Amino acid sequence: MALTVEDFDASVAFYRDALALEAMEIWESEGGHGILLDAGRATIELIDENHARAVDEIEVGRRVAGPIRLALQVDDSRATAERLTERGAEVLGGPVETPWRDRNVRLRAPDGMQLTLFTVLDD
């Protein structure tokens, strides 16, 4: 996945520093610059509009997401959300325990991307 961002430095500070994603590669040239961040193993979840509406309802209480939302598994979704809000994220919903036994927090990153931070709860 590649995100094109308006404020590169602020986005690096948010995703690398606040979210603690490790930089794997950094490049700069006359044509611009970029950074490759290690976000762990990735999956693509395809959902229809009805399911997207249901997830939004659980996490936020209303339909808010666009066609792309990043879902990131973290050790403590509540603490990570607090750290990210200190770095400019806006809480949209949660923390909430989902029917599938995760603790989710929905955020809007400073660049506008919606994030679901989830922590798998023990039985």
C-alpha cells in the first residue's frame, strides 16, 4: 500500500514515530522523497457496503468510513490511541469491545486516513 500525503514530515512523525512503525528504507531525490515502513504482515479485507456500515456502527455509531480504512493490530488499542491523539489524530469512536472479541478504537489520522486500532482480547 502506498499513501500519498500532503505533509510528508508530519505523516512520518505520525506513522513512524507515534505509531512506532520501523523505517525499512528512506529515499530522497529531486523528484521527491519517501519512506518504507514495516507494518508487519498485511492482509486485504474486502467487504461490501452492508458490512462496512455494520463495522462503522459498532466502532463509531454511524457510517463514517470511505473506501479505505487501515486496521492495525496493536498490543493496547486504548494506549496507542491516546498516544496518537497527542500527535494529532482525532478519535471517532471507542474503545469498544466488538462481537469478534477485539477492543477497537477508530481514529482519523492527521492526513485524513481512518484507522482502526484493534487489540485481540483473551478469552
